[in-house]
Amino acid sequence: MNNRSWVAPQSRRHEILTGLKLGIGPGLGLFPLGIALGLLALQSGLPAWAVPALSIFGYAGSLEFLMIDMMTAGTGLLTIAVTTFFVNFRHVFYAFSFPLHVVKNPIAKFYSMHALIDEAYAVTAANPTGWTAARLLSLQISMHCYWVAGGLVGIAIATAIPGTIAGLDFALLALFITLTLDAVRTREQLPSLLIATAAFLAALLITPNQIIFAGMIIFMALLTIRYFTARRKGGLYDHAGN
Amino acid sequence: MIMLATSGIPATGYIIAVLAIMFVVTFTLRALPFAILAKLRESTFVNVMALWMPAGILGLLAIALFYSTYSSPESELWKLLVAVVVTVASHLLLGRRTLASIGLGTLTYVVLVNFVS
């Protein structure tokens, strides 16, 4: 007991510092992107309080940019839910290797799952061993702080600029172009992109006012058909990559 | 402006509803797998979908955003296309630095929209 009370604060401090250090790299990306988010949100007409609220509770990077656009367009809540589900579906797989088991406190565990963004997963995937609750939480909290702080700086800049800059919202389209290019690095990813294009055109013809909602449903339907076709032909094993 | 040419400031209740939906759906996607980890790991369907989905979903959003920007009355197709080409070229030629690619593409569009008639 005596021993523990002397050693624990030392190692805990070390663990927190290690977590903070691991957060600096992703933070360099999160902070400027947060500035862009705050700037774009205010330029689009969202109230300032919505930016930190979005970054704290709706903490999900690229989806937040999309939501600024969807909110200012008054998009229906069902489309919001479906878009959130499909855009963030990739998170389902982070549980496989994310070291959540080191966190014992239920509230901390809840937070750790909420703050399981792409960047947090990437850091733990790149450093698979040595995780403790203090290290993991200080990493996640610091990354969350970079993101929220960036948003606040963005609000400050937007408030300082008089009027609105026409064309600034191209940043959202540019973001999704780069995300798509990063997702399509191999030839195996091209069919998905072609199916998505077909789904978009179908949605445009059938429901021109619900393109994203209908497009995603049609895309998933076509992808499911592709799955069962590939399985019947026995070509799935290669695609799954396992 | 993308999709917001005619709309005003969103209502507080609506923004809170959107935030609540984002929180619940995203948290469920992040937390539920920890509870049913074994089943998910075994499911070929879920594994293959996770592999195939990102390129398509992100591509679909990129195309839809392009279309909504293109549909707004004040947009001009050639300016939009030039900015898209600059974004793609920057990303592929300058080593996939996301912020630089977005910055160059957006700067191109802002300059074209404001200073070129």
C-alpha cells in the first residue's frame, strides 16, 4: 500500500505525458481542420454555440462538415440519421483492436467509446502495446481539445471577417474529394465507386429532393447484390483480404 | 454556396435534434461492436461491407456535393471543374496532404468566383 501510493502518481504522470505526446501528431491535423470547421459554420449561418456543441457531442470530423451543410439546408432528420449511420459505419471495426479494456471506470469507458475517432484508432493501431487508462484517456481528451479549440479559433476568425467570402464552402466538396481519393487507392475499390455513381444517378432520377438518402439506400442494396453475386462465384475470399 | 442559397439560420431545437441524432447513432456504431465483437469478427458479410463501403459512400457524397454546388443558380460549371481538377491534382501530385489539397482547391474556387467574370 505504502509502496503503491508512492509509485502510482509517478507512473501515472508518465502515462499522461506519453498520451499527450502521442496526441501532438494528430493534433497538428485536427487543430487547423477545426479552424476550418468553425469558419465554415459561421459563414454558412450557424450560430456560434453550435460549433463547440457539434465538436463535443457530434465528434466525428468529416461528418461535422457535412452536417453544417445539411443543417443550413434544413435537411430532414431521417436523412441526417441515415447519413450519420453510413458515413460512420467504418467505426464498427475499430473495436477489434482498440484497447478499451484498459479503462475500468464506467464514465471513462463511455467517454473513450464516444471519442473513438479515426485518429484515436490510428494512434492505437500504430502503437499496439503498452496502453493504460491514463495514457489512452489523455490521448483522447487532448485530441478532443485540439478539435474543439480549433473550432473556437475558427469562430473568432469568422467574427473578425466582415461579411461572407463567396466560394469558401467549396472546402466541403474538396474534403470529400480527398477522402474519396484516399479510399480508392487500389483497383479493387473502383467497383464501389462505379456502383455509387450508378446509385447517385438512380436517386437523381427517382427522388431528386432526397438524393443523399435514396442514393445511400440504393448503393447499399447494390453492394449487397454484389456481395451475394461474388459469394456465389466464390470470389469473396480474395476481396475480403483475410 | 452549397445547398444554402435560400435557407436562413437553422432553429435551435432543430440543431439540438441533429446533435442528439449524431451522438446516438455515432456512439452506437462505436460502442455496440465492443459488446458483440466475436459475432462481428466472424461475419464475412460485415467484413466485406466494411471493405467496400468507404470508397462508395465517400464517393457518393462527393458526387452529391458537386451536383448541389453545380445546381445553385450562381455557380458556373467551368469554375467548379477547374477547382475540382486543382484539388484532385494537388492531392495526387503533392503527396496526399489533405489540408494542402483542400486549401489549394478552395483558394482556386474563391479566386475564380470573386475575381474572374
